[in-house]
Amino acid sequence: MTQTLDIRKTVLCVEEIHHDGGPRLATPILKGWCAVILKNPFAGRHEPELMWMMEAMKPIGLMVAQKLLAGLGGDPARIEAYGKGGLVGSAGELEHGALWHVAGGYAMRGLLGQALSIVPSMTKVGPMGAVLDLPIHHRNAAYVRSHFDGITATVPDAPRPEEILFALAMTTGGRPHARVGGLAQDAISAWDGQR
């Protein structure tokens, strides 16, 4: 089954973090998210076969990843951590948000080049303006504790009941004043996506 997906809009939000109550950073950390809001073709009914949409979403995932990377300066080498999520409108179901796993996660990892960690994710069903907290961790080693983070995505008029909001998140650094130990970024050695 081939269908066209109807995008209503995209939203980009970028933070420039100079400090978090501690010393001012020599280079501010950029942290942002980009969301696409589109019509949910399965709204209002249970559809057993969803896989055609996962395939159709692949170019959309790449577009969202490219917009976000451009908003963070455009250099894939500067991106240290990432995450993703889906917010399904009330006429949809949780499984519709899971369609973003391949389309969003693989597109972002491909765009960045070396990105060994699985992309952490959050999916939920909610009303317009609901908050979606996107989990974030290091792109090459999920156990790098300084990069355990998140960012909140919200769009006041989305998702409408028959829509889905899909979002990606990226950052150019970990938490601004990380000091709780654990695996450090410069100590990644296994190159297995975990350690």
C-alpha cells in the first residue's frame, strides 16, 4: 500500500546554554529538538498493518534530522548526544508513535555518521499541547553518565486528535556541570554503543 503522508508543519527549538548555575562555559552547549506534525492515517480505528507508514516516514525522518542539525550549526562532528520521541493524538494509539523508531532513529544516526548507541526514545498518547520529554544519551556509548539528559518538546496546537508529533533531539555536549562520575566521554573504549 502506497500513501502520501500529510505534514501540517515542522517546529524547531534550539537552546544555547551558557551555564547551569556553575561556572560559565567557554563554549555554550547547543541543545535542541525538531518536530514534524502530520496526519495520522490510522486515527479512529485499529489497523493491523502499519509497516507501509514506517517505510513512507524514512524521508521525513531525514528531513527532520537535517533541519535539527542545521539549527545546531550544521557540523555532525559536534553532536555528542541524541534522542527521539512520538506524541500521538487522542484518536490514535501508542503503536503509531513507535513507527518513528526506524524512520527517525536510523535517519539521524545515518546523517551523523559514527553513531553507535541506540537512540533513546519516549512515546505516548496525549492532547494538544502535551509535554513530550525526549530522553538523551551519548551517541557512541550509552553508559557515558555525563550525557544522561533530556529536553522537553511541546507545540501548543499539536497533536490534534488525528495527528502525530514526531521529534528528534540532539546536543553538542553533556550536562553543563557534570560531576557525578561514571564512564567519561574520553574513556569510551569498547566502541559497542554501550561502553
